[in-house]
Amino acid sequence: MTPRIFLFLQGPASPFLRLLAEAIEKQGASVRKISFCLGDVVFWWPRESDFFRGPENEWPVYLNCYIRDHNVTDIVMLGDGRAAHAVAAETGIREGLRVHVLEHGYLRPDWLTIEPDGMSAHSRFPHEPGEIEALAAREPAISSGGLYRSSFLTYALYDLAFHIPNVLLGWLVHPNYRTHGPVHPVIEYGGWILKALTGRKRRRAAEKAIAAFLTPETGGNAGLFLFPLQLPGDYQIRRQAPGGDLFRLVDATIASFARSAPAGSRLLFKVHPIDNGLSGWPDRIGRTAQRHGAAARVFVADGGDTNMLIEKSTGVVTINSTVGLTALSAGKPVIALGSAIYDVPGLTFQDSLAAFWQRPSPPDPDLLDVFNRALAATTQVRGGFIGREAIRAGVDNVAGRLMETEDRLPLAFRKPRDAAFFRYESELFPSS
């Protein structure tokens, strides 16, 4: 057999990737690593890595030469949205390598994703119910989560350990590197500090908004619609959503709601739990709702219990958040405006957004069970990127999947990596 030689690119800000390398080396594979910044080195230490310091336009040639010179057979990376990772996925597929994309799990909590080729629109996971049923055949039911403890403090400390060396010495060591986030880390940390200082005020405002959202209309049975916001810089927004701009998508959703939702219906935007506060969602959404004459029916909550809000809602609007799967599991109607792995006929609403406000329909529970079993069997493993027990389980399970010789999702399901088609783009942005 040809020896497996894995090339690791960027991973999560945690020791996960280093421990994963050790695990697959114990199974007879070889591992190489390309680092792009000092933050990568922090979590790879004391292992050695090669350093790419060139400008972005030199990366494709560098990578091609690296693959050839080192006989690389597999590429492993966190997500396929970062520019360097998108190039790596395309290069690996073209050269006949096996491309493995890691991410937080589609199923939550306590799961990790490991997919061939890419995620969302690039995922091999099928969208036809019959093909999904075939993948789920003889697979067991999914057990509940709650297996591992998570710590926001650990997450924050790991994030600092990644970014601080880049901020202090990056200009000297890797001047061409640009963070994959939408803003400079110093600006982002400033947002977090301000958010912490205004925590009590934000909680009171969230409680007030949620209470107003849930207060029943007199003599009416109007719909309550929840829109769980994602992060504006998320690559699932930038590359896998119409317009690639969360702010435009929110504006367009409010405009559609104002035009088409029944009188008395209400719409609540829930801010993402790790949003840094720089987006100014309450003011931004408030102004947009006012402009469309819906200020009394549109609310924003920077806090609150997402599961409770899903339970109380008539329907959930999302771009491609994993909260969409949570809502489907609660039996709630869901519409996915971007590329989402769960956007399957019979699960999500397939008609227009205007129609969703009027007549949202729930998912088929039998198809949802089939979908979850197929997803777990092909793209999901137990574990996490943060926390000792979660990392240990994740490393063992991901290593096991990486070392398999047959893909769990066949090549016949591979999708082209050209521009994605977004079903709702013309409805949301008719003048584009």
C-alpha cells in the first residue's frame, strides 16, 4: 500500500491538531504541517512545521510544489472557507488527493464534522431523500448529547494564545499573513470588553424584547418567527449565502416580513452568543424595521434561551446555522436562505420566504430521523475542540475516520466547487 502522508494546514485554536497528528502517526501514517502565522506554531509546539510567509498569490504554486515534493496523499484543514484552505481543497481534488475538512459538528452538542472535499454547497452529503435513506440503512438512532463539559474561559484563553503572538510579532515574522477574521483581533477584543461592561444592560434589554415578542396578540393567532443570527465574518455567510453579507440578508428579511407576514406576526432576531458586539445589531435592526414600517413587530435580543425561543416560535428563519437542525429536531418549520446541509425537501420549507411567513410547514419526523442517522454515519464523530475529554474523544474518533481507506460519502456525490446557486437570491435582492 502507498504510505499515507498527511498535510495539516490551519486548525482550531487548541491543541487538537497536534494531538491528532500524534494519533494518526501511531497508526503508521506520516504528518507534515504548513504554518501561516505564529498562532499556528503555538498550538503545534514542540513539533516542527514548514512556514509559508509569501503573499497570497504565491500560495497555489507553493502548495503544488509542496504536494509534489513531499508525496502528500491527504490534506487536513479547519473549514474550507479561508482563502488558503479554499485553494488547498481545489488543488487537492484536482490532484487526486483526499481532502478532509474539519469543523464543529452539524449535530450539537458534542459532535465534530469531518467531511471529504468541503462543507455546505461543497459537501458530498446528498440532498435527495432517497439517497439519504440509503446512507442511513441499518444505522443506529442518535443518542442525546451532554457528554462533555465546555468552558468559555478556556475558549477565550486559547483564542488569546493564538492571536497575541500574531499581533506582537507577526509584522516581523509573517508580514504577509492576514487574519481570517473580518476585523483585527485588537478591535475584536475591544468589542468584547465593551460588551462585558454593558452586560447587565444587555440582559435587561434582551428580557424586555423577548417578553414583548412572546406577548400574545389580543384576539389573534399571529406567527412568532425566530431568526438566530450568525457571525457576520463567518465563512458560511461570506461564501455560502446569497450576497455573502449578513447585514444585507437581515435587511432583506425584514423587508420581506414587513411586506408579506400576516398582521400581528412578530419577528425576533437573536444575537449569536459569541458576537463581539461591534455589529450594533439592536440599532441596525431597529432602524431597518422603522424604515419598513415594522418597528412594533421586529425585536432584537442579545441573550436569552435559544431552545425556549425555538419552542415558542411558529417558524425559524436561518441562513445555514446549525440552529436550523435544532429547530427541525424540535419539529419546527425552518427555511434556510443559504447553502445548508439540512436544506432537504421534506425537512426545510422549499417555497418562497414570502410564503413561509404565511404558511410555514413542519418537517417530516421520519425523514429527520433518517437524515440524522445518515449524517452521523458519514460526516460526524463525537468530540470537541475545547476541553480535555472532548479533545481526547475527538482526536481518537477523527483519527479513526482519517485512516479509513474508503470514503463514507462516495465520489458520485461530489459537487463542483464553482459558484453556488442560492434559491432565494432573486427574491431577497431583486435588483441585483
